[in-house]
Amino acid sequence: MDKQEKAEKAVDMIEQGFGVYPGYRRAHARGEVYEAEFTANGAAARWTTAPHFTGGTVQAAVRFSHFSPDPLWLDDESPVKGMAVRFELPDGQRASIVSVTSPVFFAKTPETFNEMVSIYRSFSNGKPRLGDLFSLFLNYPDSRSGLKALRKMKAPASFASGAYYAIHAFYFVNEEGRRQPIKYEWEPDAEIERLPHGKGEFGYFEREMEERLSRGPVGFRLFIRLGRPGDPTDDPTKLWPENRERIEIGHLSIQRRTGDREGMLFDPCEVTAGIEPSEDRILRFRPEAYRISHKRRQEGR
């Protein structure tokens, strides 16, 4: 089965497990898009030639979302939240960072992902039941850290008060061609907070974000964590050690809601010169699945 066939199967299984909601994404179905600016502080120039990280300010689009493929779930039934950022570069190029509030993923390969998707049907309030979790631990040992994180996950109090992780490794490439493995992390300007009990009604996050923006921009600092030899770059189920150097490389200022204009596509492998996707098979698999989902919703299905 080639990459496209695996991606088609993944999208088909999500639809079979959760239903089809015309016009919505097959994962992270419900969300809002915002206009933003990203300002690089120049600290990344040692490791990459990527123009949006070497200095200056560029425009960006940001989509906050709930992870569920079902847009009708209540906000706290989707404890994992998403933050996708697409940088609009002056020369017309684009680059993206797609991140979530979990630091690890639950599957190492596309094959494992497809095998596990059907189990989501048994989730209660967005979390696996203990019996299902035990079965998954036995059958998918590489997925244990991701499943444990999901089991314990509690939604942030706001889209603006969560820490977001790109999960996958990438390579920064400098002028000499040296490759440095990195992982992206977004840290909010606001205090990191968890969702209070009883605040999970439908649309709470979107309303709270609108109210917050009425008082001024919402900000996030972008960090890179530097990998060392031996740190896995091909496995999103594994964390790097906490002692890896962490560098702040810029700041994102979110200004206003714009709506999901033109059915935007946020591709995690959309990069510029100076950045390369890692060998991670899940990362390499995602763009094809996203394109299939995008095509179906553009067709109204």
C-alpha cells in the first residue's frame, strides 16, 4: 500500500468512526482562524537560513481548534487543542507549524495510526476507557506515552493559555549546510491554566478568545528545543530529554479573528529553504491525508 492509499484509508476510517460532516476537516473539525504577526529575534540565524526565523516581522494566519473529527462535541470532550500557524513570507512563499497541547503522538507509523483509529469510537468524553487503554498498551507498546498523556489530558482554560507542541522533529539547515534537529514549542504570554469544571459548553473557547482579543492582542513565544545525537527524530511517540537546550526564537502576536477563509490548508511539511522535515513517517504521511480531507470538504462532502 503506497502513501496515498494509506492516507485515503486513514481518512475513510475517520469518517466511518465519527461520521461525515460536509465542509469540515476530518480531524480538528471545529476551529477559528485569526490574523497575526510573527517577529523573529534573530536567535535562530545560527542554525537556519529560513527567512521568517532570521529576523524581522512577517504576517501569519493562526487556526485554533478542537481535536475531535466531530464538530458537535462539547469543548471539554476535546481535551487536546490545536494551534496551526502559517507564515506568509514577503516573496510569496509559505511555511507552517502545526502543533497541539500534547507533547507526544499516540502512533509511530501510519499503519499503527490506521489500526488505532477505530478504537476512538469507544472514547468517552474524548478519553479512552481504562479497559480500552489496557488493551492498547498491550498491543501497541510504542504508543504508551502518547496514550498516557491523552488519558491525563485536561483542556487549557483558553486557546490563549495552553502550551503547544509541534510533536515532530525537523532539521534546521544553516549556510554551511549543517543540519540541527529541533522541535518547536509555543509558550503563551498568558499564564498556563487548565479549564475549570463546568466550562466545557459548546463554543466556550471561541467566545472566550473573542472577548480576550477585544482587550488586545494575544501572544505566544516560539521556542526550539535542540536535539543531540541519539535523540529520536523519526518517532513522535518519544520525548526528548528535558535537559535539551531550549532557545526562544520569536514572538507571535494574534490580532483578530478572520474566519476560515478559502478553506485554508495548514500543511506541517510546508517549509522553506533552511528547514527540512525529519524522517518521521507520521510527519511525512500527514500532508497527503490533509490534502485528501481538504479536497473532500472543498467538494462539500
